[in-house]
Amino acid sequence: MEEEYFKIIVEKKLNETTTTEEDKFLKKFEQTMLDKNKANVFSDYSNRKNINKDIFLKINVHIKNKRKIKKRAKLLNIAASAIILFSFGFYYLYFNNETEIVYQNNTNSPQKYTLIDGSIITLNQNSKLVQDKNFNNKNRFVELQGEAYFEIKKNKSIPFIIKTNIIFTKVIGTKFNIYSNEDNIKVSVNEGHVKVYDSKDTLDATPNQQITYNLKNNKLAENSIKAELFNLWTKDEYALNNITIAELSRIFESVYKHQIIFKNEKIKNMKISITFHRNDKIETVLDKINLINEFKLTKKQNNMIEAY
């Protein structure tokens, strides 16, 4: 857990704008920290309750949007406990009326956006980036759904943090790709240094390394890759030289939203070279591949391609 994100999530909790996932994240974090620290931090439950109350009173003074204390006290319970336990030594007491900025790509091609801090974000189709209301002031925090290629402007005093589902990617200034679906989140590094973390673990990655978060077992893993293959979708033409079919599968998934299913696992490591354009139909690309290779790729239903 990072201090920058924790500040943001506490503010959202106080403003009643957290998502269901963020609420679960906070509850899980609170319980984890309580289990680890309650013997050292709290003498008993009443002590914890008194500390919560004290923090509530301090925060309440600074909240512009006044509501009934009884309703807000319930919302502050998790935030207050976590602040104490995490020992950040701060109260998050500032709020404003600025709004979030949403970048959404509903087109059939990548769209490029320049943020106020100078960072350049390329969004893949059917992807969305939500910029925090305090962006480039108190934080550089964004939330991503789908896929994006990031070219982050360096700023040592305000790190850039991307929330994707339940994981976070933190950088100072670098280039990398984040891809997410219902099963995995993949952070592929082209330049610089990237830190990826959830509530339990943290992994660091440098160029040509990829960190994968498995949403089924909630585990982070790291492996070596050809990073340039993971942001090919940002280009109009793809010149692929001596790549494996497994690597081609990743490109198909990103560009065409089709996944290759391997009937024969040996095909994964077979290599090909091929050039095709973004506007080429996937049937045309498959015909090119099948014409010059021993294996066959056949388009099936449900956006699947069978390799045999």
C-alpha cells in the first residue's frame, strides 16, 4: 500500500464516492492491519473507539459538505483505523469541488491524449482513463479500464499512480503498457522503472520485464518479454519478425480482441515473420499465416482462434 493512493482512497471514502471494489479493499486492509498490529497499538477495543472518535472530530472540522455526524461516523470507521495502523503520521483534511476528467475511447482505433502534467496516454479501443480531481496538484492519480500505453513526464515530487482493478502501478517518469481483462492485468515496461503492488505484495520491473496480476488467485508474477510487442497496437502497421505464436496471440488479443486457443502446445513456441495493417481483417491475416506455415489458425465463435 502506498501513501499517495491511501490519501486518495480515504478522501473518496469520506465523500462517499468509493466503488464496491475500493470498499472491499479498505475493509480487507483494515482487518489485515488490525490482525498484525492491534496488540501493539490498542490496549483494548474502547481505546480503538476513542482514537477513531478523535480522528473523526478533527476531520469533521474540515469537511465542507456537512452531513449528519451519525452517518459520517460509520464511513470514517475504516479510514480512521487504517490511518492509525499504517503509521503515516497524517490526517487527510483537505477537499475541494473540482471534478474528475474522463478520457474514453469508443472508436475503432487508438486515441492519444496529453494530460496537464505533459504525460502522453494512448488509449486502446473500448478503454477508459479517469483522472483524479487533484491531478498534478496534490497527486498524479488515474484509474484505467482496458488498455493504455503510458509515456509519463518525469516528476520526482509527485509520482504517477495508475489504479487498474485492485492493483496499482507507480512510476516517476517512464514508458510502459497496461493491459487488463477479466482474468489478468499485465504491466509491460519499455523504459525506466515501474513498481506494481496490491494490498499485500510489491514487484519492481525494468525494461523488457512484465508483471502479471492473476485476478483468479490474486497473485503477482514477473517474467521477461519483448516489450515492443505489447504496444504494437498503438501503431498502424505491424512488422513482426521472428516472433512466437504465443507472442502473436497477445497481439491478436490487443488488436482484434481475439484469443488463440492452442490444441497443440508445441505451436506456442513456433516462430513466424509477418507484416499486416491495422485495417486488415483478421481473416486476411490468418490466410497469410496459414499459407506459409505448417500449423493452421482457424477463427471460431466467441472471438476465439484455434491453433492446431
